[in-house]
Amino acid sequence: MSINRRGSTVRFACDDCGEEADTEGMGFSAALETIKADGWSVRPDGEGGYTHKCPDCGEPSGGDRLAAQRALFGR
């Protein structure tokens, strides 16, 4: 599980390497905004949940997402 709750604090952990984001004292919405601003990727996993990846494990920044999707589907 990549979301850990400790009291009112929510901690996100990378699904690949396990690194936890620094969101001490933040609720869910603030923590989510913070990790996205810090370069984390949050994507649907296709099973009703989400995958969370730190900047080191996530998508390269500046990538063309449309081109990546076209490549995935052979277009």
C-alpha cells in the first residue's frame, strides 16, 4: 500500500522503491498537492486504486505523454 495514515497525517510511499514523501503534519489533499508539485506521479492502476512513484522512479519529466500513449498503442 502506498498511502500510510498516522493519525491525521497522510504519508505517500513510492510503489517501486518505497521512499516516503515528506508530508509530515499534512492531511490527504495537502499531501497529494505537495507530492505532485515535488514531481511524483499519481496514476490510476486499472484496478480501482492508484500507483504513486517518486521522481526517481516515475515518468521522466518533460516527456510527451501523447507520444507515449501512441507508442503504447502502436500509432
